[in-house]
Amino acid sequence: MTVLIAGGGIAGLSLGLTLHEIGVPFRVYESVRSIRPLGVGINLQPNAVRELDDLGLADRLGEIGIPTEEWVLASAEGNEVYAEPRGLAAGYRWPQYSVHRGRLQMLLHDALVERAGADHVVVGHRFVDASQTPSGVTATFEDRATGARVAIDGELLVGADGLHSAVRRGFAPDEGPPVWGGAVLWRGTAFGPPVRTGASFVLLGSLDQRFVHYPIAPVEPSTGRQLQNWIAELTFDPAEGWGSSDWNRRVETDTFAPAFADWDVGWLDVPSLIAGADEVFEYPMVDRDPIDRWVDGRIALMGDAAHVMYPVGSNGASQAIVDARVLGRRLVDHGVGPAALSAYEADLHEDVSALVLRNRGAGPIAILGEVDRRCGGVFDDIDDVIPPAEVEAFMAGYKAAAGFAMDTLNAAAPTIAPGEKA
């Protein structure tokens, strides 16, 4: 009855923890030879934090993340377009967290190894292909140390192997590379004085050029500074293509910093943060078109393998965690077999595919485009440009689509109740 999981990122490890909780045998196969805390900052929405809380990880999450207190949109001149409380400050039963992606991955990994044993996470094994019969699935992995191919039998196979998913290629063999819409992100971390509340998510600028900022560590008492994640973004003509085939490469700041040279708005000094980064990575902002199905018999996709999306709504990691928990719920309901996978797909496929396209249309920050259209992004009083009720209605619609509308989430029963087993 073993469930084979291809991919040991946030999605695969969250599924491993869920399967251990509900008593389902599993193995996680990860292609890298050593899982290390790589990456930059991400945000976890309250719907995902709820699931990690139910997995008994709330205390550990509080040790590595900053509970977000507010979410802010501002013009390039620093004038506030919109601000709202987030997480506990907004009335959610669970926080929203800003956290380093690598530290979150290691938290999940370490918890899984502690609970299930180190033999449940097999590193250095790259998924190659799979076949299935009415009674089971056989996945072939390449041992990256020896080059040998190993065939592993299981009950189900779940592809949690990310943006360049090899499992997904079995569903969409002619799909091609990820879709680039013209935006390029440069991401880094730097120490600086607290901004606004010291726990604020801030987006400064417009749809074509913007700067995202949020802290990922507490303020240091000795220096008064805190480690802050930042993202600088510029938009180009996608018809001209992008000069690099590398979706994650280290670059020098002079690649983009001149475009932000005068973006010191007083309460946020963008040039200083860019200059203070030890290293900067370039990410052309990509996604994939939704595909018709995530499930084929005994094989399923989840996380970025199923629905990689633009990061404009901070949904990627959150949705991966929710995927894992919903799949666990359906295994409890239907047993370890294809019926559970079909029910999982029915729960999520349509809504999350729509969210991919909504984020491609700028997601919750699309309101900046409307402000640009009405006033060119220059204003003294935003209420003269766009009524607050209009912005609030737009934001409420996005939260509902993304699965973290507060009243609905606060009233929802646990996805998996304590003690439930498959």
C-alpha cells in the first residue's frame, strides 16, 4: 500500500507528514543528493498555516517565521494605495507567515525524519518514468550516484517534482518549457531597519516596475536591524524572448539596480536594500497553462507540478500544503487507491486552475493597474482616485478565490481531524 512521492520539496514533504499522520506507508524520492536550506523568502497564507498547525508544527513555524501584520500597496513615490491587516491582526485564527523557503523545507524534512525515520526520504534519486496496472504502479528512478535505474512498486505515485516536473511530462508530453509573460524578478536578502510595523508585506510601484519587501527574521536587539527579503521586478516585451535559459541564476545588481536608483521613499530605502544583498538571483517570472487533468489512474500531480503560478498572490507554497492535506482527506475517505486521487482532483483542479490564470492577470495587485489607468500612478489622496469600497471588494474576491477568505476559513472544520486514519 506504499505511496511513492517524487519530489522532496514543500509539497512532497507535506504529503509525507500527512500520510504518516493517517497511517499510510510512503517513500519520498528526491533528485538532489542532499536537501539543503536553499531559496529566498516566501509567504504562507493562514489556510496553509492552519494545516501545519494541525500537523503539530505551529511552535516550530513560529521559530523560523515572522507573523505578518499588514499587507500594503504603495505608489513608486511611497504614497499608500491600500493597506489591510493580515493574519491574527485581521482576525484569522491562524497567522500569515513570512519565512525563508529553505528553512521551511528543512523544518518539514526534519519533522518527517523524526516521525517516520530517515529511510522514508531517499535522496539522489531522479524520477524517470512510470507504468501502472489495475493493481499498482511501478516508478523508475535513476540513482544519481551510480547511474543505475531502480524500479519501485507502489500503490500510488504522486508527482511533487516542481516546475520542471518529469511526472507531469507523462500528462502533457508536448507541453514545452514554462510560459514567460515578460516579467523578470531579482531576489535577494539584506539587513535594514524595520519598515512600518516591522512585520509588513509591502509592494511599491506599478504593474510594470515594482519592489516587494518583507522581513524574514526578528529585529536584532544589538543593531536594531532585521533580515529582509526583497524582490525587484521589471517588465519586458515577451515577444523578444529572454536571453537566458537558466531560470535561477546569480547575477550582479548592476543588471537592474539603475532602474531603482531613485526609489528611496523615506520609509523604504530601495537602493540601500539592493546594495546590501550578499547575492542576488534572477528569476524570469513563469507559469504553465493549466492542464485538463492532474490524475491518471494511480498517478497524481500536486504543488508546482500540477499548478505552478505567478507569485503575485503568495499562493504557491500555501497551495502545495493544502494539496497535501486535501489528498490526505480523500485517502481517509476512499482508501489508498485511484478513487481517492479522483476525489482530490475534483476538489481542487477547477478552482486552482482558475487561480493560475487569475495570478497571470496580476492577482491581488491588479488594483495597481487600475490606479495607473485612472491617474498615471500619481495622486495625493487615493480615495479621490478609487473608492475604498471598490478596492476592498476586489481584495475580498481574490481571497475567496485563493481559499483564505477569513470567515469561511475560521469556520471550517479541520481538513483531517485528530486520529483519523486511512
